[in-house]
Amino acid sequence: MQKNKITIEAIDWQPNKNSKIPLYQQIIDYISKKITSGAWLINDIIPSQRELANKFKVNRSTIVYALDELIAYGILETESGSGTKVANNTWSLLYNDNNLNWKTYINAGEFIENIPTIQIINELEFKDYIRLSTGELAPKLFPLQKFQKISSLLTNKITSLNYLGPLGLLELREELVKHLAKVNIKATTDNILITSGSLQALQLLSIAMIKPNAKVYTETPTYLKSLQLFQSAKINLKGIEMDQEGIKYWQINKDNNDSTFLYTIPDFHNPTGITCSLTRREELLKFAQANQLAIIEDSAYTELYIDEQPPPSLKSLDNSNQVLYLGTASKSLAPGLRVGWIVGPESIIKRLGDVKMQIDYGASSMSQWLMYEFFHSGEYDNHLQNIRQELKKRRDEILSFLNENFNKHASWTIPKGGFYIYIQFNQKISIETLFKKALHKKILLNPGNIYDYKDNNAIRVSYVYEDIETLKESLLVILKLIKSEEKQGK
Amino acid sequence: MQKNKITIEAIDWQPNKNSKIPLYQQIIDYISKKITSGAWLINDIIPSQRELANKFKVNRSTIVYALDELIAYGILETESGSGTKVANNTWSLLYNDNNLNWKTYINAGEFIENIPTIQIINELEFKDYIRLSTGELAPKLFPLQKFQKISSLLTNKITSLNYLGPLGLLELREELVKHLAKVNIKATTDNILITSGSLQALQLLSIAMIKPNAKVYTETPTYLKSLQLFQSAKINLKGIEMDQEGIKYWQINKDNNDSTFLYTIPDFHNPTGITCSLTRREELLKFAQANQLAIIEDSAYTELYIDEQPPPSLKSLDNSNQVLYLGTASKSLAPGLRVGWIVGPESIIKRLGDVKMQIDYGASSMSQWLMYEFFHSGEYDNHLQNIRQELKKRRDEILSFLNENFNKHASWTIPKGGFYIYIQFNQKISIETLFKKALHKKILLNPGNIYDYKDNNAIRVSYVYEDIETLKESLLVILKLIKSEEKQGK
């Protein structure tokens, strides 16, 4: 089992430099308290000397002194290769020699740990790193005035925040019926389940409607591969190649397994940016119909088009009820709302709603009311128009920057919407090494291999999170790293 | 497999009485559309004639006429015993003979359907029923003015709603550190994970930290038995009897299985209302320590004491780190916030946070900010004081009413806090029959057997949801039903 590495949030505690207690003693006390309180467990790896010195803003020698003391007490222990670990908890032994061994619990369940790279990303996103790949709009693109207006409206409208029914806030589902009708998706309120983001819709499907060992086809690379949801439910993901028209559906070799799905992102695909053509959509639907293949259509980026609307959704073209349609406010408006929706046949929606009631009793009513009011007031559509302009500006600037600087080293698809440019390097380099070297430069990036079925040669770049100038500077740093990797590869 | 019964939300559609199209034809068109759109699936049972007539506010004869037509077309089919089912979808066959058979998907996953009684309760709570057992405060007890004040504060404080880190909003965790310190629970922000209600904390534990086939001990009866979460993860629940002091822990026969837990609600137990005594708590902790038994302490009702604070929590008495502590705003403030927290060793919290990131990327930031501000402003504590007075008034009134009317027929424990009085009938009656008969009187109640390991003779009554007068009237109806059941039993 992988050793647990402890991280410390700087805000948590800082030594008091005006105290009469020496700094090294304060640090000894802090670490001791962490161990006796059970916050740090035996065999956990503590942060490195350098990290501790940075975190507590003290000299490294102070840290060395404190750690040496703790090692002398037998509290900590140096382990060659992996750092310093918690070896004992003498203080707690004084009053209790029977501490529970949580290590036997920590991975006992079937749900898999996140991919290590993603654990690092999730952790470091909130530290002082440049986020080159982050899948959300920059905080400054949040429509603050609209939010304030809508919050005030709601404050006078909401009279309580009780549990909601299994499918979520009726008023929100009514707005969604209208919203979906604009893109020719016919639904009643019984065809819509509100979820805590699209991710939860996928979770519900994975535990309720797909047999263990069943197959789920996806594009390759694909967002779904970066999750462990389906793997945790013992579902077999199968990657299908894409070309510039979309997924090469004819490579799907569907067997007679009962609950096979295709998961697809036809619009502004994550991570490649490819949009599936209308012809390919029509062919895919015919294929799905002939093969009794259910489709999960993830439309997370659909409304974030830049040049023109993408072709009609699979759901709107579907006359044989093959398609479950996922929508979300996370990409277009605010991920912190945790509001998504799944559209499908009433029985399916009812089953998923029943499961949702059993795992968290529904999504936040506060968030659902906010989303309702965003739709109802028309401000959601207004916001989208503003965002589309911003997306266009950002994408065009980054594309011309890439053309100038990267065209000898990499290729990419021009995204017609969404957040991402997927940069594929011409020469074979280690994408893991690039990730680590970028970290040392304080740049956090999403390597392509977390989305892929095999090792690859790509990174996902988002043009919506960091400022354009920061993005350009960081991309130049990446370019430098790439050049040096290329040399080494020769 | 159980047949899916279709329900119709009245708001969804109503026939137009001023239209030139006859009412029966409108109803035929409505049902046809439901079937061709895939909202109603083949073999689904449609609502009864009576229900349809009520829903559409038409004469039953109109419904009979419409259904007869649809049966004549072969679209519907009468099935003896279970009603009328969808038999065919001729319209859709006109343009497509290859509709996907969703029936093979609907229960393909491992997550179990909810207990049928609870599915009915979840559905009917939002219809016109008296809710005798509902586990939430009445909407009128929502602190509306405080909420409005806090919403206004927040509207000026929030600048965006982006994704949060794996453990949830840091500001909220900082407030929780202070809040927990008041009841002598020592924690740092790293020891706390924000969840979407306590239910999600249980879900996370069930999928991350408990082995399939491992045992989880609970009181009997217990709230946990009314969930299918643990069963869906193939965990074995084992019921342990209680007396008036709490769980008879000495009946736990712990084997050497790695990830055994005890799940307990020591304060104002759901559903029995029993509070575990201090002595029993101390003994239980010693037992847990000697047997390496981890404890999940559910404190959902702890702050809702009436007469005096309950004894110290297991968590605050625990000096061997055996206890994971669950807290929530759902019972004390507003379930619609979907904010709960789990307190435990840092490594455990980190593991659960990693899983939470993988299933829904965290709880609503809007809800978390609201909860933060409720704590920070002191309004949460003020609200609790008001609620305690209300609880006292309501409990005392219902207790004296029960003493007057029920004492020949039933017994109960006097709750010192929380929401529930658990009424156990003296004579053996069918609690399922009582549930159904009450439904006909438009009263929705939670029969004791949904919480129990065996059939039982009890109902859970909540004194916090309906008005006192409504409660009394409904209890008189129940009493009448009980008396008639008693007679039949003789």
C-alpha cells in the first residue's frame, strides 16, 4: 500500500516568533500534538525539511533541530528513500496503549484512490501555483452583479430550506423544460433529475444502471478515463479512437452484454477540443439503434460555443430513445453551485432519483433555487453571451501565440468552443517528467495521459482560468522544458 | 422484478376544458405522447382510473372511455391484479421498430432499490398528506429573518463560486473547529471533511472504508436499517438490543474482521428517543478499545436537547481515537442546505475527501458559505435556543396528549431531545396494514419495521413537523385504527 504523505495547510498553525518558547520547541509541540491527537498516524510520511521550513517560515536548521529531537525520542523515524515517518506515539502511550489501527480501515472499501497525479492537482490547486489546465472559468468571470441581483430576489422568495422530492426542485425542472426546448430537446419535468453536477450523474449511472464487468465505450482520450468512478464499480472502459469528425463509432464491437453504454462528449470534447460533425452524429445514432447501444451524451461545454452553435445534440436527433443527456452549470456558470441535470425516460429518471435519495437526499436547495432564478430571470442566457465573447478573445490570442511559438514542436485541434486546447508534442517525451518539472516551476498542468488509455504525448491547456499574459509566460516555460526534453530524447 | 408504477405530477399537464378537442381525446393524446416519447415504458403500470380522474379533474367515465380506446388500439393492456400496463408503442413503431429496451439497464447496477414503504413516503411527502413522522423541522420553524440577514451579508462577501478543495470550505472548517471545541471535541481543520449531509458521510464510509462482507453493528431499531447504502455495498448490518441506558454493547461479538464498525446514535436516538447514559458511554468506549472496534457516532440530534445537554459525546471522551464523529445542519437548521461534517484522524479524512472529490467534487459552496456565516455571526447558536423552546413546548403537549389517550394501548420512552416519540403498541398488530390504512386517511407515517431487523409493533411520531393540533387529530385517527386492529386481533 502506498504510504500516506502528510500535508500541512499553512493557515492551520504558525509558530509565534514573539513567544518565549523557542521556535524548535514550538515545532516539536506542534508535531507531538498532531500525533497524539491521531491527526497523524503511525507510518505516515511527514513533509520534507524544506517544506516544513517554508510552511512555518523558519530556517531549515530549526526544522532539523526539532526533527532530530523527535527522532531521538523515537517519535519519528527516518526511512531511506521515502523520508521521515511517524514511528511511535509515546505521549498517547502514556495513557493508552491500545490506539485503534486505522490503517486496516483506510482502503478497506472498494472505491479506488484517485490517480496520484490528480490527487496532487486537487491538493495544489489551492496553493500558490499557476493553473494551466484547470477546468473552470476564472473567478473574475463569475457574473458577480447578476449573482447579487439574483441572491436578493431569492432572499425574499425562499421561505424555508427543507428536503426536496427525489427529482429535485420542481421550479428548476420547469425552467429546464423550457431551456432544453430551445435546443429541440423535448422533456417533461418527469424526464429530468437534478444532480450535484454531472459527475454525480455519472456516479448514479455507474452504481444503478451498469452491471459489474459490463463495457462502457468512450472516446480516447476522454474525461471519463480521468475518473475512478466506473473502475470502482468494476465497469470496463473501452477507448475508441477519434478523427476530426468525432468518434470512429464503427470500431465499437458491441457484444450482447446487457447494460453497455457509449459515453461521448460530442461538443468541444474534453480534452481534445474536437466537435463531432452532424453526419457523424447521424451515423452514430443509426449504429446505436441497430446495436441496441445506450448513449450517455455529456453536454458540459455545449453552450460555450465560440463561432457558432455546434450541430444538434444526439438527444435532439434521437427518435429511438437511446440517449441520456447530461447538462451542468459547472462549466458555463459556477461549479461551486454543484448543479447538473440528467434527461432521460421517466422510469430511468425515477430509478436514478431513488438512488440519489439514498446517497445524499438530493442536491442543495439553495443552489437549485439560485439556478432556477438564473434561468427564470434570463440572466443565464445573458451571461452566456458575455462568456462567449470572452472565450473568443482568449482562444484567439492563445491560438496565435501557439502558432508563433509552438508550431515546430506540437500540433493541436482548433476548438470551436469550450475551454481546452490539447497540445500534442511532435517528439516523444515523458509527460510525467514534464508534469514534475513544471511543478518545480510552480506550474500545474494536466498531462494528457490521465485522460488516455495509453501513455501519450500531450497536455491539456485551458484558456479560461489564468490571465492571458500569465498563460503565455507559462507556456514559454513549458516550451523551454519541452526543448530540453527533446534534446535529451535525441 | 417489481413493476414500475407511473406517477403523474399534476402540475405537468392538465386537459384544456375550453378546447374543441374532446377531453377523452386530449387524454388519449397525452398518454400516447408519454409512450412515444419514451417517458412511459412498455410494461410500466399506469395510474389507476381514480388517480387519473383526480389528477386531470375529469369524470371517471372520461378516463374509462380514453383507456378503453387505448386498450382497443393495443397500446395499453389490463393485467389482472396489478392494473393497466403499457403494452405497445404503435406510434413509435411507425417510424422506428428498434426502441432501446431500457428494462435491461434499469436495475443492472449493484445499488439496491429503496425499501418500498420509503419510496412511497418519499413520493407522497410532496402531495397532500399529513406527515406524522417526517424527520425535519416544520418550514415555519426555519429562521427566516436570520437567513435573510445572512444572505445579504454573503451576497457582498462571495466573489465567485468555484470548485473547492477536497475537504470543503476552509472558513467553514475553521468555524467548526471552534464550534466543536465548545463540546470538548478537539480538531484541526485537517480533521474535518464537509459532506452533503450526514447521509453522504455514511455513503463515503460504506464505499471507502468498509470491506464487503464486513460487519457493522447498530442499535436495534436504528435509522441505518432504513437505508440501503450499506446493504448495497454488501456490508452486513447486525442489530444489538438497547435498554433505557443505551446499546447493550456486551452483546457485540466482534470477530477478527478488519473493518468492523459500530454505528451508534447516543443522543435522542432515531427512532427510539433513548439517550445513552454517561456510564454506558464510558463502558462502551472501554469495550471498543479492548476489541479494536471503530465507532461511527451520529450526533444529528445532539444540539436539539430539551431539558439539559446530553452526556459528553463519545468523541469527546475518546482518548484512543476510536471514534468518527458525524454532525449535520439538517436536523437543527435546514436539510435543504445539504451540509454535514465528519470528524476523524487526518488520514481517514483525507481518504474520504479524495473519494468525495471523485463522486461529486464537493458540497455546494453556496450552502457551505451560508453555514459558515450562520456559525460566524452567532445566529446558529441563537437559532438553537429558539428551537429548544419550541421543541419543549411541542414535546410536552404531545406527551400529555399521549398519556391521556394512548396509555392503555401503547408505551414509549420520553425523549429528552430530538424529534421523535417511538410508540410501541401493546397488542400485536400488522404495522404494514396500519401504514396503508393511515394512507387512506391521508396520513403518512413511518412504521417501526423500516428501522428494525424484525417485524415490530411501533410507529415513529415526530412532534416537530405538523402543527400540534393537526398532530393530535391525526393521532386520534391512528388510535381509532389501532383499536379496530386490536379487535380484529382478538
